Amino acid sequence: MQAARFLPILSWARSYGRGELSSDLMAAVIVTIMLIPQSLAYALLAGLPPEAGLYASIAPILLYAILGTSRALAVGPVAVVSLLTASAVGQVAEQGTAGYAVAALTLAFISGGFLLLLGVLRLGFLANFLSHPVIAGFITASGILIAASQLKHVLGISAHGHTLLEILGSLASHLNAVNWITVIIGGSAAAFLFWVRRGLKPALLRLGASEGVADVLTKAGPIAVVTASTAAVWAMDLADRGVKIVGEVPQSLPPLTMPGLAPELLEALLVPAILISVIGFVESVSVAQTLAAKKRQRIDPDQELIGLGAANIGAAFTGGYPVTGGFARSVVNFDAGAETPAAGAFTAIGLAIAALALTPLVYFLPNATLAATIIVAVMSLVDFSILRKTWAYSRADFIAVAATILLTLGLGVEIGVASGVAISVLLHLYKTSSPHVAEVGRVPGTEHFRNTLRHKVETDPSVLTLRVDESLYFVNARVLEELIYNRIANGSKLKHIVLMFSAVNEVDYSALECLEAINHRLKALGIGLHLSEVKGPVMDRLKRSHFIENLNGQVFLSQQNAWVTLSTQSVVSDANRDHAGEDGVESATSGNTAVAVAHHR
Amino acid sequence: MQAARFLPILSWARSYGRGELSSDLMAAVIVTIMLIPQSLAYALLAGLPPEAGLYASIAPILLYAILGTSRALAVGPVAVVSLLTASAVGQVAEQGTAGYAVAALTLAFISGGFLLLLGVLRLGFLANFLSHPVIAGFITASGILIAASQLKHVLGISAHGHTLLEILGSLASHLNAVNWITVIIGGSAAAFLFWVRRGLKPALLRLGASEGVADVLTKAGPIAVVTASTAAVWAMDLADRGVKIVGEVPQSLPPLTMPGLAPELLEALLVPAILISVIGFVESVSVAQTLAAKKRQRIDPDQELIGLGAANIGAAFTGGYPVTGGFARSVVNFDAGAETPAAGAFTAIGLAIAALALTPLVYFLPNATLAATIIVAVMSLVDFSILRKTWAYSRADFIAVAATILLTLGLGVEIGVASGVAISVLLHLYKTSSPHVAEVGRVPGTEHFRNTLRHKVETDPSVLTLRVDESLYFVNARVLEELIYNRIANGSKLKHIVLMFSAVNEVDYSALECLEAINHRLKALGIGLHLSEVKGPVMDRLKRSHFIENLNGQVFLSQQNAWVTLSTQSVVSDANRDHAGEDGVESATSGNTAVAVAHHR
């Protein structure tokens, strides 16, 4: 178990059987076919020679298969990271020079080192800062962006852009150049794949096929489309009629390379590398968590940091550039039935073979078919129902998801995700900044105390019991002070204030200072300040200060104790005061406590 | 009351009497004398002609006196903002050109507009993100930085730098140029002022002076020093012997100016202006809050935004540059006895008169005396006891304060404060990311339920009651899921899990999804999931989802209800099961509940 924690491969490799093997092999074939042209395209996007994309998919994917915890994550070059690489490396070297390629290796090296560092420090919990709604919004918006970016291949035109408006604007301005044969290939491929996904399996089952056969045939859809369209292009010489094809790919295994380690290069690339690491990790973990959740599996974010860090270090030494768990490729991998990271290893082997020998086979594969595969895969993740669900449940969650979707579509994935996280955190802090404080009374006949506004409860005009419904810390510490001072101004008969701490999980130093100020002021006014139901950890901490010993009152184990003690005292002492009985009209003595029934507002 | 909220001047101007007038006038005289050379120095620091510093102190201080809520805050050019101005404006215009001065006006204009916007939107609560320890650390570190930066005037040498190391290094490298006459003036001024602050009042009281006389004489200390040292320099021709003096100041009232409003200028200065606004607001509010707390007064952060915004707009139209509530000048103002913002208005009048006519009087004032005044004033705020207090109470608060002090000294005030806030927020989130979950049982003879590890309580092996000591939200949602799954694996006799929600103040959408997942899994295992003591606001929200209707169990008003209901059921149903009584050894039937006394570990 302990070894499997550090080498996740051990958790699945021992029980690896024929079922997994066939699933993984099929997924690897599909992903390999998809990755060859995609890797080339991403490398060009990063400003690197095409083969760098292939190399970046081989060693990293193998290292991740050994060290990563996601069963379906496909590691390699991805669009966002490729773009970030181009912009970072472009600032230190001229595109096309040897220095440029070395800087890309260095970027992968620093990025990998940073991820490993976070992993060793076990800072993977940082991924929890991505709330479910933010992840759902991000995935939906990214799916739309990826699909939109692939439309150019289906239309046979060129287009650029990182935001939805940029992409659609660019597509619109090139619409006059649409290649209709490409549209037919891409359109029919997409239509066929959508049908395979939605209609084929039920149709096969109706025709009497067994569940297993229907499943395999359904998953073979992409292979059928790739084969058919490649054959069509080859047979009808469609490449000569403007249909873009994958074409010739250089043939070689990944070389052994060294990243540049000059201090000024490391310094110049440090910040971009950290940015790439964080965005890559966030993208990778959110994809991995989503895919794992679909199969009720789990991933370990700390170990993911190690896996992705090793993958990037691997890329740095084998002619690649920064990599991460890719969105589209992981979805295709998952969809094609990948069961274990072995699918990734097979993909790496497939890519190595392809890089060496098999590339001529995809020479006639039209880009439009690949684009169709990607579009169909990512569209299945576009799900706007999260907007409706969060709207119904919580406006704060709705704002977070809506902002994530809009900002991802409008300003790109990096800004979208970062804003989603920032907005979730700020909304949470905002919610805790004005704590709910309920005045409570005893539910008659019980030892249970509830909100006077929601329940019919017993109260006592000389004892004010406030249940503080939030941990007290710097953001809200002053609010309680204001609230109590306002209550004192109103209640002249008040002799005791009890703070019921059942919902206070923390009292930080700022809040301690506010409590001391409250105690000081109440003491001057002759009003007792008491605490009840203080939890162990909070009490342990309060005892480290002088607050408890200076407290102008008592700490009660339960609110019932506080009620019995203080309410009795108040009746006795009320009777000794000049205006005793002034409020006797509304209170009736029941046992040894003064009871006033608060009405349910 | 309502008018006073929007025009804070109304809250003090009506009851303004002779006592306030004399205090304010004396403070204004001291601050005016201090501000004339300081303003000139800050303007030079900002790369502007010297008179800009004077102009930036006149209209802004008047506007703040009308609209601001702090009694002692002195608004004007400050060191940090002057530095930020130089760096921002330097990127869009050449120093010494007319465009440079216009860009500085524009910077003040945008900054003022942004502060007004935040104020109108009532976003002043953002100042609460500055915890008490962070403010204390920031003030201590800034005091040290300011004192260190003034040492050069006392030594009669030149030095630069924004961090403690830079300043001390620069001082050390110029030590060979020390002017000993300056050291004698500055040193004796500082020694005298320290004695005035610590020893004069007790000495006067011992000599039979009344409290009031002692107070006035004590506060007149700085004036005495200024007068004596100016006279000494004049009489002994010390300026010819290398003692730096204030010298000649141009004579004119503030002119009417227009900020540049070209879109590209606004765009280029937007981000720096926002940065300056935020840092200025944070500095100003932390100074204002500290000074207000010393006199048990309060400030309104929303109204502070309005006051500071108006002050900056004022600076933009009267030949100034960005201003904020200054640290050193506010402390001097407070120390000199300022009672109301009228002190600021008098200071503005004093500066206007000085700018027009009186500047020759301070011609011979040595810079060393002014530096001594500032050093003595800020050293009184340096207080490291916050380190000891937070260390004893809470490591998280200690880390926040230590980081704020170290980063402010080591990297400058901007980074120091920003890091302090960021570290406090992250530590708070980190603390909530792994919630304390206590297994609870009933305190015998009561309806009160406490931690089984801390108290001697009744438990039932078939009912697991978990008190969740944290609001459930995205950062910690998964932790509860893990914890419950781990508990299921251990307890095979478990039939009911009760989540006691007395300390759960929020359940966000991410946590709702986790609760649904827990419910789904427990249902499959035949274990009931119940909630108890759910608060009104949390219950209201849960009812908006399908969670309650799908719940495989009940929601109990009180934990006592849950205990009585479920514990009875479990005894009855246990008796019908094959292995009934297996755990009967450790449980005894008491009334209608099975009781097992957990030992105090």
C-alpha cells in the first residue's frame, strides 16, 4: 500500500488482465491516430519544429503512466500551454534558432521542477480551491472554445484566436475561402460520430447484438471514420482539390537533449514557467477529477504534481516542451475506453513506432476528420445545466460558475480559471464577513436553544443569549463588536450576555482582541459576559490568552447550564432592585427561570 | 444623523469649541512646519517640481477634512505613493517635461475616481481583510523603515533605498561623509524629543505643574526644538559648515490644472492608478484605524474611500499628484494633539500662507531636526510585542505578522502589506480546509452532546454521531466524504450516521454534491444518513435542492431527538439480527437507549 502511494502504477499493474489490455490497446490506437497530427499542430503553435510535438508526447506519457494517479489522463502538448510557451520563449530567443528550442526545454525543466517541489511539499490540496461549479463552468466553456477552434478544419479555412469572439470573428472573415469537399468530409464525419454516440448502441441492441458487441462497435466509430475518410481522400485524389491532409511527418525517435541552465535564462523563464505549471496543473487536475468522478475513481492531487512534474522533466530531456494532462486527448482516451495508464504507455509506444515508421499511413488522413473527432468528444462535456442548478441553490455559486464560463469564453482559459477560483474564494470570504447572529431561547420542555425569530422559545429580558453562526476571524471580528454595542444601547434591563459558541470553530487573534474589547466595555457597564458550548479546540486556544481569566462572567459547558444559572440569578437579583417587577407583566415564573415566550415572526 | 453620514464634517463641526480649536491649531502649526520641507522632498522623489508637493497638501487636505471620518489622518503626498508615481509616470513621459506633470495629474484623477467608485459601491469592508496582526506588523515595520530612511538627514549624508537592507547599505557606504555638526543637531534634537515624550511630563508634575500645563509644555517640545535649532543654524552660520537646511521655497498659491484625458494615457495609467489607490487606501485606513483605536473612536471605511477619492481628484485639479493618508504626518498630527479634521484644514491654510509668504522663516531650519521629529514619532509605534502575543495564541497569526514585518522590511511596504493580507487569507482557508470533526456522545443525565475523546459520554455502536466543526464549502467538501467512507470501512455494526450540523454555517453547492454522494453511497450500504441541529439559513437552502427529499434518513431538530429516536430503533432492530448481543458486553440498556461509556483518552 505504501509503495503504491509513491508508485501508483503498482495499484493497477498487478491485477492487469485481458479486459483492460484490449480496452487500453483500442484507446491507445485511437489516441495515437489522433495525436500524430495534433502534436504536430501544437508544436507549430509553440513556434517549434513539428517533431517536437511528437517527442513531447512520448517520454512524458510514459513517466506519467508510472507516477500519475489518473486512469484516463493523456499527458502531452496542449493548446493553452503551447501558446504560453510561444509567448514565454519568444521573449528570450528568436523563433527558428537553436536557442529557441533550448529555451523551450528549459521552460519544461523549470516547470517540472516547480511541480515536483509542490508535490514533495504535498501542496496538492490547492486543487480543492477549484470548486465543483468552477470546474463545471470551465469544462463547458473550454469545450465550446476547443470545438470553435476546430471548426476551421471542418470548413477548410484558416482562423486564429484564444477567445470565442476572436475565433468566430476570424472564421467569419475567412468564410469566402470555404472548401466544400472538406465541409462534406468533416460534416459527415461529425454527423456519423454523433450518431455513433447517440444512436448506434440502441440500434445495435434492437438488432439483437449483445451489450459487449454493441459497446465495441460503438467505440470503433472514430477508427471507422478515420479509415473511411483517409481511403476516400486517397482514392479520389481529394488532396489535389484543396482538402488539407496530415501529409509527411519526419521519421525519428526522440533525441536526448539538455535544457539550458544559464542563470539569466532560468531567471527570465521562472515566472512564465510557474504560470504554465499552475495553469497546466489546474487544467490537468480538473480534467482528471471529472473523468475519475465519472467512474467513481479518485485521484491524488499531490501525486498528480509528481506525475506531471516528472513528465515535464522528461520532456525537457527528450526534445519536447512543457506538457500537461490534455483536455481533448484525455476525453478521447476516456471515451475510447482507456481503463488504466497503460493506455498512455501504449500510446507512447504507438507514437514512437509512428514517428519511426508508420507515418506514411496517415499521409492522406484529412484534418477535417480529426477535427470532427475532437468536436464530437468535447461537445459531450458541454453542459449548461450547472447554471440552472446553482441558480436554484445558491446565488454565490451561480455567480462563480457564470463568471467562469463568461470569462473563459471571453478572455481565454487562463483568465477564466484564475478568475473562477478568485471569485469563489472572495464570495466565500464575503459570506463569512457578516456572520449570522441569532438571539436564542429555550425550546419549552427541552434543553435545546433555538432562534427566537423561528421558534417558540423561552427568553429572559435580563439575559441576552446570542448564537454566533460563524467562526470569528479578522474579516468579521469587528461585526460582532458593533452588534453587541447596538444591543446594549437598546436593552437597559440587560444584566448578562451569553455568547453561545456552538458554531464558532475558530477565534483568531484579531477576534480575540475584539472579544477583549467587548469584555472590557461590558465590565464598565456592569453587564456580565459569558460563553457557552465552547468547543475543545477553541477553548484550548482561549486559555492560552488572558481572556478567560479576565472574563467578567463564566464559561458554561452547555447553554442549558448557562440558562439555569443566569436566569435564576437574574430573577433573584431583579427582586432586589428598585424597578423589580417592571417587566414582570410579560414574564411568568416557571420553576426557577423567568420565562417570556417570544412570538414567531 | 443621515447628513453626517455623507458629510462627516457635520458630526464634529457643530460642537467645535475652544479646547478643540487650541489643540488643532497647535497640531496644525507643528504639522505645517514639518510638511513644508517634507512635501518638497516627496515631490522630488516623484520626479516633479518641488512646489507640486506643497500643492498636493492644500486642496486634498481640505477636501478630506470635509468628507473623511478620521480625526487625525493627515492627507498629502507620502513616500510610497510618490515612488509609485515616479515609476508609473516615468513609463509614459520624460521627467521634466510638461507631459510628465500632466500624467501625474491624470494618475491622481484616475486613482481618485477609482476610490470614489469603491466608496459609492460601499466596498470599504475590504479593509477588514487587514487583520489586526498584519496591521500591527505593517506599522512596526514601516516605522522602522521610515526611521531608517530619516537617519541620513541626522548624519548629514545621502542615502537611498526602499528596503531596510538597501537603506542601511546605502548609509554605510556614505559614512565617510558624515557631518558631525549635523549629527550633534539631529542627535540632541532626537534625545530632547525622546526625553520630552518620556520624562518631561512626570518631571513637570513632580515640580507641581498642573496636568494641563504639563500636557501643553510636553506637546510644545517639537516647536521648541525647531525654533532652537533654526536659531542656532542662523546665529552660528552652520549652513556654511555643511549643515543641510530647508532653504528657499518658491512662493505661489496652488494653480488650477487639468489632468490629461486622452484614452491611451488613461489606459496606460489605469493599472498603476488602481495599485496606488489600493495601497494608499490600505495604508491610510490602517493608520486611521490605529489612531482611532487609541482614542476609542471609529472610522467608516466606505466614507474613507469617498474622502480619499475626493482628495485625489482635488490634487488632480490643483497641480498636485496622488495623495493618501500619510503615516508619519498623521502620527505627528495625532501626537501634536489634533482633535478634529479642522487641524488638517488649518494645516492647509498654514501651507497656503507658507507657500505665499512665510517660507523665508524656515530657510535656516536644519533637515536633521525634522528627521529627528519624524524618527521620535514613528519609533513610538514600533512594537514587537505582537510577535510574542501571537506566538502564544496562534501560530497562524504569528506567521502572518512575522511575514508582514519581514517582507515589509525586506521587500518594501507594498509587497509587505499585500503579502500580509494574502498570507492571512490563505492561512484562514488552509485552516478551514481540513475541518475538525468530532465523534460525540451524550453527557449522562443531560441533553448535551460532546466529543467522546474529551468527555465521559454515552454512545451507541449502531449510531455514529459526527459533529462537523466547520462550514462545508468547496475547499473542504471532499474531506468529509473521505472521513465518512473511512469510518464505514471500520464500523460494521453501524446502522445510522448522524451529522450534527450545529457548527455548519454554510453548505455550498460543492458540499451539497458531496453530501448527495455520501447519501447515495450510504443508501447502497443500508446505512441511514440523518442530520440534526441544522440551522435555519442552512435548512432553507438545503430545501431548495432535492437533497432533503432523497435523504435516506431524517432531519432532527435537536441531537437529543436524534439520539432518542435512532438509539431506540437500533436496540430493537439489533435484537432481531443474527449477531444481536455481540456487542452487548460493552453496552447497558438505560431507559430506552443503549449506553456505552467512552473513555476519556
